[in-house]
Amino acid sequence: MTPNIAPKGSRSELRNRARMLVSCPDQPGIVAAVSRFLFEHEANIVQSDQYTIDPEGGMFYIRLEFDLDNLDARRDQLKTEFAKVADRFSMEWTINRAGRKKRLAIFVSKEDHALLELLWQWQAGDLEAEIAMVISNHNDLRGLVESFGIPYHHIPVTADTKAEAERSQLELVVDKVDAVVLARYMQIISPKFIEHFANRIINIHHSFLPAFVGGKPYAQAYNRGVKIIGATAHYVTEELDGGPIIEQDVQRVSHRDNVDDLKRIGRHIERIVLARAVSWHVEDRVIVHGNKTVVFN
Amino acid sequence: MTPNIAPKGSRSELRNRARMLVSCPDQPGIVAAVSRFLFEHEANIVQSDQYTIDPEGGMFYIRLEFDLDNLDARRDQLKTEFAKVADRFSMEWTINRAGRKKRLAIFVSKEDHALLELLWQWQAGDLEAEIAMVISNHNDLRGLVESFGIPYHHIPVTADTKAEAERSQLELVVDKVDAVVLARYMQIISPKFIEHFANRIINIHHSFLPAFVGGKPYAQAYNRGVKIIGATAHYVTEELDGGPIIEQDVQRVSHRDNVDDLKRIGRHIERIVLARAVSWHVEDRVIVHGNKTVVFN
Amino acid sequence: MTPNIAPKGSRSELRNRARMLVSCPDQPGIVAAVSRFLFEHEANIVQSDQYTIDPEGGMFYIRLEFDLDNLDARRDQLKTEFAKVADRFSMEWTINRAGRKKRLAIFVSKEDHALLELLWQWQAGDLEAEIAMVISNHNDLRGLVESFGIPYHHIPVTADTKAEAERSQLELVVDKVDAVVLARYMQIISPKFIEHFANRIINIHHSFLPAFVGGKPYAQAYNRGVKIIGATAHYVTEELDGGPIIEQDVQRVSHRDNVDDLKRIGRHIERIVLARAVSWHVEDRVIVHGNKTVVFN
Amino acid sequence: MTPNIAPKGSRSELRNRARMLVSCPDQPGIVAAVSRFLFEHEANIVQSDQYTIDPEGGMFYIRLEFDLDNLDARRDQLKTEFAKVADRFSMEWTINRAGRKKRLAIFVSKEDHALLELLWQWQAGDLEAEIAMVISNHNDLRGLVESFGIPYHHIPVTADTKAEAERSQLELVVDKVDAVVLARYMQIISPKFIEHFANRIINIHHSFLPAFVGGKPYAQAYNRGVKIIGATAHYVTEELDGGPIIEQDVQRVSHRDNVDDLKRIGRHIERIVLARAVSWHVEDRVIVHGNKTVVFN
């Protein structure tokens, strides 16, 4: 049994809803300062989740949702003024409008299951994002993607053309999308690419990390004789399969399941785990600290 | 964590694979008689699951998979000869070829999630069935269904036309499909229709039965304040939401989830549970006894 | 997979930690007012969870943990002064010291599993409570309970002596314990008793409510052929098995499990679910609203 | 949600019940030969689970439960005669009486949770074994163990006395118990000891293997930021934490859980997973093949 995928709160009236994420060294008075600031600017806090690591000398994290009449017009001023509060506490922070959907580029190779789940959830209105484009090193899924009215870019990748292919990819996505989703994209992303999207590239790895890093994790799992398999969604860093974990889930298997069975079962886990992680990311529910995540859900 | 959906065993070489389901009053010697029969007919048992309720005077159930060279040509004779064994033990039994996919008619109204999951699993080769047609009382999902190359029949149903609509439905399905799947079909099926497909109509109910029988189960669940919601796939009988349960699954919810959230979360449970139940049915894994099921998985 | 039972936060240094629970009609400025109050009184908020039903005209709930030097000496004054803030917002509220363990009376009949789990978790330091006494209508578990150094009161209950027995029970518990836990106590609690401990009596019911209300739920579950069984911890109200649900959990069963198997499997669910609910109650994580609970965990 | 711990089938009348485990290279006719043998010897098969890896040229595994009048007197002859069938198919096989409980030695250090769960399930009649003794390198748990009427042997282990300690242990257990359970025993078992109990030493490792092999797995899990933790019961081999996995289970955690929380949550997983694995072992449900297990449950 697993946490649900559902974005919380009614979705009809998000025009004046904002989401604030804050992290800073802990000290007394942070909640008071933030909530007083919002109150004095006539914002109404509708949801608030807060977490402190080790009260004495640790880190403080908070996620707030608030409503503010006429948000669109007032947001810039609000941010300018909040910067003063933030400075005082050495905060890293963002304020995003809930009504402005994040733009995603989905990278995919030949397997369609993780992509399909995202497309369905998007079409059903469950994924609060705009899928700006799909980029693939193969042409196989063009028909599927275009049937959803989404642009499909085929950028082949070979050992020789890798650098050039990446330049083409970057041209398509830099300043054009908010995040990149690797929905079973079977190519290594270069450090340079990662730099452009630090903590904004989400990958699905088809094992319960850190078990079975690298290639053929289902074969590895079969050979080890595990009784449960899993999938892991994580932000991509330079260390292969080593970035901050956003979400994991698992399913029971048995001696009756061969490698093909594990793959088939695993596909269902992968698509659910990736969809959850992407939802949480686009709803500003994830803060990265070091190599870990705080997920407010 | 839940049992997997995966059909067991390799699927590439099913041409000579048969599946035998047997139920009868328990008595000594049944396994010996069946397995000796198969051995003497040169069949090789590759899987066998057996279950006895109350050894003394109870019921005996077995599911066998066996390989037999040239199965297609020899199946009729095999069945003729097995009938003698079956008579001796008062068996109810079936022998189906694994290579012959069951034909399904899917009934649907306006919601697409349960249907989509079946179509996707079918397309991915995970659902060992032939989807012969989709029948709907609305026209909304025609484009989707036809994009999979599957015939779509729009048969509107009103209070006045119910009987006539059912005649049209029966004409399409009787002797043409092996089973009917109600993938969120929001009409009551008549006793007459059920009679044609006894224990061959699978419905998905959007609650953890027997909790929240009838309409608006998510609203009922919300009002009761449950911490877990579920879905139930069952064979349809004359008693509303009262037929033999094939599969159930659940997901944790919290006070934060409103009725819309429960519906959204529930959709994910419904589609998984229905797909599992349909898979088990078409793979001859389910025996109905009284108002319950034996599921060999 | 289920939420964990663990009390959050370090437990070593709780002397100056307080827990505040607040519910009131929602309006702008509540978080600001509360957090400002705490800041001005030199309290440091270390954890905060908040939840609003329907921002416009709904209800507001918050749970805060804060540290305050010299809490013991300053708590009364803090409460006196907070009352003014509370009045302004029509709040219902409590401020409890984390360091002051709640006192529990556990009621039990003959089955020991739910009791044992509580005793073990208490002994292991996982249950932040003081088990003040065990009261039973039988004498069977005296040895066990007394081996933990806990007083055991045997108060037999028959149809004739029910009223008198209850008087004896009330004499033992009123003003002596903070909450009553029914750990498989097989007697109905009277409305009068309930009145003394409104939303402070926790019962474990051995089914996934609202399925299988009343007696012999495992037999009911067996007869219905469910594929999953559960247990439910809830506050006791006058309606049998109808009070606000605190926690539920479930486990998969199959056709192979007879009623005795369900009971055995169910015992494991019951003890876990009850222990979780009691933990959350004693850690001030539960707010009752209407017939439902908000659980901050 | 997890498979249940419960031994299947009624437990009252096991006097004439036997359990047969068979593994051999697959070939046609094995089920027929075994079931015919049992039928001709007047045994009634009440349960049968069979599994074949790769029908062509693979391995065949079967577990049978059968009833035979006067089992005790006839068992030796039955085994002598079955040996002929077994030879023909190169079988490895056992036939055990269900009524003869296996004798266990439990090894433990200072932590009591895994031990306690076994003692409690044993006392409740859920663990079909005889706990012959507890052996510990510390004296801490003597009182607890002896309160259950079970002999407690304190055998201290230091770097200097390790070999001698092991001699004392072996003297206590060889030919005296059927299996050894390491219920959080914090010493490495020597190859020589393992040799005496090949595939009969069950250890609980406090991580989801193969993640976090070795020491301090909860600290490792915390540092990696996993969202799910687990425990693994496995047979002990010479490779540390590398033996055949019998059972695993997991629980969701979050960023709020520190290392102490993980330990506390993990204790609950460990005790459940170990109890399940031990139950399955003593009920002859586990066959080891290579470095993996077939578990018939």
C-alpha cells in the first residue's frame, strides 16, 4: 500500500494560490516572521508543512500554500519584499503560482510505459504540468506522442554524435522547459547537461536503489533471488543512479517469476513511481538538501 | 504491496500448452488419477496448484498446466477420454488451450481509465486476450477505442429502451465472446443477460466490498472517514455488488483527501484491480464455488 | 506497506517540548497570530502541520511542537495568555508537555495479543505513555500483566452486575487516567462511561470498518470471500463500531485461509493498528471533528 | 500489504499428516509417479504445490501434504519404498510428519524484539516448532527466556574465546536441534558451524538486501535517503549477508525519520519477517536451489 499520487486541495480555483518553499539554517522566529509577513500582505495560508532537522543548529524547511487576491499583479512586489525577510534568515526560497503549470520535456527511448502513464495522467488532469515536448533517440513513439498533440523531436544518439545530439537537445529545452523527465531514456546525461537543470532532471531507475545500480537490474534481482522488486525516481546527478531519491515503491515477487515476469511487474511500479515523483516536483513539494529530499506530501 | 498481474510462465511457446481446471467432491486418489491420465497420454505437467477445503468430505480443486505435442490435433480425443475419469469423480472440469486467447467484450460508459488500462496491457502483450469489441451507452470513447483498431458499438440505454438495448447487446456478444468486462459501465445488467454469461461477467466496483455497496462509494467513504479506500473486481450476479469476489486492492488515504481526491486515487486502484481480475480469468486461474472464488495465482 | 508507528523527533530531550493542537473556523491570520504569539513568548517552533478544509468558510486545524526554556514553570502563564488569542479565533485548543506521559487504563478480556503489543512497545520505550492499570472481566491475564509491574484489576461483568461493575471501573479510572484503551475487551461500554471519556476511549475492531460491523467479523469476512482483511482502531461513541476512525490496516488473504487462519492473521493486524492509534493519541496527533479524525503523523 | 504468516490448513488433526518436499531435474511423469505412489500406499493428497523452472531441461520442485492412517507406524516403510521412485528421477527429497515439531535453537545478543516475537507466536500456537533453547553471548535476556520455561545458555564470545565458545555451542545444538535461528545475534558464524547446519541457519538482516550489506544498515539507509526500508531473512552461508533469501518485507519512511526512528520502525519489520521465515522453514515450505529459495506458501 502506498501514498497516493493525488495533488492535494481543490484544483478548480488555483488562480490566486501561491506555493512557497523555504529552507534555511534553523533559528527561533522563522515561522513567526514568514506567517506575519504573509498576514500583513493579506495572504491567507491554506496549507503549511514544516520540518526541522535537529532543532539545535540544524536546518529548517517549510512549504506553504497561500491565497492572495489579485496574485498575478502583486506577485513581483511580494517577492521583492519577501527578499528582505529571506535575507535576514539566509533563506533559499521560491514562490510559484499554483495556476502556472510547469513545462516539461520528456526524454524517452523505445519503451512506452512510463511515458504513457504521464500522458494519461496529464490528459486526465491528474498531472498539473504542461508537456511541452517529447525528445527521443528513436522514432518509434512519434505516432503515439503526436496523437496527444505533443511535439516529438527525434534526435538520434551514437557514440560519434553524442556531443552534437546534446547541443540539439539543449537548444530545445534550455529556457523553454522547467524540468526534464527521463521516462526510460537509455542514454547517459552529460555533466554539462545536468548543470543546466540541477535538481530538475527526474529519472526512473528500474530497481529499489541502492540495490542493483547500473544495467539490467531485473536480471540482477532475479539472480539474487529477492522476494520484492522496486523502482526509484531520483534527481539526476553526475553519479550514476546516485542522485537524491524522490520516491520509491515495491512489489512482491516469487520464485515463479522469471526475468521477463520481473520486467512486466516492474513496468507497473516504474510508471507509478515516476508519475508520483513528477507530480510532487511540479507541485513544488520537493526540496533537495545535500543528497536527500524533503517531500511534503 | 500487492500480488503481481503477470501471467506466469514463458509466453513464447504456448502452442502446445493446455490448462485444466477441475473441481469435485474430495476423495482419495484424485491427483493420482488425473496425473496418471496425463502421463499415459504423454502430457507433461509443468505447473500444478491444488486446494482442498476440509480434507474429510469437502471439495477438491486443482489447476494444471501441461504440454502435449500436437495439442491442437489431439485435444478433442483427450477431452473425450478424460470425460471417463471425470465421471468417476463427479468432476466439473475444463481443458483450454493456452494458445487460444479468450475473446472479450468490454462494456464502458464515459470514464476511460479502466478501459485504457486493459487496452494498454493488451497492446503491451500483458493481457492474454483478444478484445473483440467495446460496447458503450455513450459515444464519447469511440475515437480512443477505434485508434486501437477495435470495433466500437454505441448502444444508448434509456429507461424506455433498456430491453431493446439489451437485445442488441446480446446479439453482438452471445456465442461471439467468452466473457464480458464491465469497465465502469454505469447500467444494471439484467438477470436474463447474466444467465447467458454466468460467472463470465466481471465488474469493477469502486469500493472495498462489502463496504459501500451501491452508488457514490467514494462519497460514502469520505463521509465515514476511512483511512484506506479500495476497489473490488467480482463476477456479476443478480445481487447488486454481491457476486463472487475475484480481487481487491486498497490504498491509504488521509484527512487531507476530499471526495475528488478519493476518486482520483481510486481510479488507479480500479484499473489495476480490474486488469488483474481479467488476466486471471482469461488464464483460467479462477474457479467459482458458491459465492466465492478460488484463485490460483 | 503502512505508515510507521514511530513517534517522530528525538525523544531524549523532551523536557522543554510542548505540543499544541488547535481547531477553529478558518479565517485569515490564524497561523500568523499563533506563531507570533509563540515567538514573542520565546518559544521555538520545531514542527508544524496544518490543514484547512475548504479555505472559504471551512475549518482550520494545526498541530505545533515548540521548545520553551523552563517550560514547566512557564506553562500556566503561557496558557493564560494564549487564551486571549484563542478567544479571538474561537479556538478549541490544548497545550501539553511532551515530557508528561499520558496515563492509560487498558481494558482486556481473555485474548492477550493486543495487550501484549502495547506492553512490549511500552517496555521498549516506543509507546510514550504510562500504563497505569489493566482492568479485565476475567482473571486470565493477571500473571502476565503483573510481571510487567502493572496493577491488574479483575472486575467480573455479568448481565446482573454490569451497572455495579461499571461503577467500580469508573472509580478506578475517572481523574486517574487520561485515556482508556479497549484491547479486545468484549463488553459494550455504556453511554455514561463514554461521557466521562469523550474521544478518549480507543477500541480495536477486528474488521476493516464499515465492513463487518458487530460480532464475529472474521466469520463474516470468510463467508463473503473477501481477498483482504483488516482491523480498525476508533474512538468509542454510542453507535456500535461507528465512532471516528483513527487508523486502519489490512492484509491479503486467499481462498486457502479458513476462519481460524483469518483470526490468526487478523491478530497481527489488530495489534499493530491499535498500537499505532494509541501512540498517535498519546502524542497529541489526533483531532476529532464530527465523526472523523485529523491525524498529524 | 504482505503475505500472511499463518500456517495453512487446520492444525488440530495433524497426527497423520505428512509433508513431502521433492526437487529433481524435470522430465515427464514425475507428478504421475509421485501421486500414483501415494495413492497405491493409501495416502490422500490434501495439498500440492508444484513449480518447474523452464519446462525443457530445467528443475522440478513439488511440495505435497498427504494424510495416511497410522502414519507413525508406516512412515519408515513408506520412505524405504519411495526411495525407489526417487532414484528413478534423481530426486532430493524429504518426508516429514507434520505432527512432529522441529526443534529450534535461537541465538540472540542483547536486543529482544526478534526473539520476543518468536516466543509470543510460539506461545500463541502460531509457530509450529519446539524452542529447545536460547543461546546468547550475553546474560541480559535470561530472565525473559526462562519465564517462558525455555533453557538459556550464556556463552560469552570474545576474540580470544571465539573458537572455544563455538565448540560449546556446537555441543549444545548438534544432533539436538533441527535448525538454528539468529534473532539479532551479533557475531559472525564460522564456516565450520555453518557446515553442520547447511541451509538450516536462518538469520535476520536489518536491511532490504542486497542494499546495505554489513554493519549499521539503518545508518546507511538514512544517509542514502531511501523512502522505504526493509528487512531480510536468509539462510546463512559463508558469504556475509549473501545467502539464499527466504523472505523480505519493507515499510515506508520519510525525511522526518532519523536513524533512531528507522531503527524503531525496522524492529517491527525484522520481527515479522523473521517469524514468517522461521514458520515457513519449520513447515517444510522452503527448498533451496543454488543461492535462491522456492517458497511454497
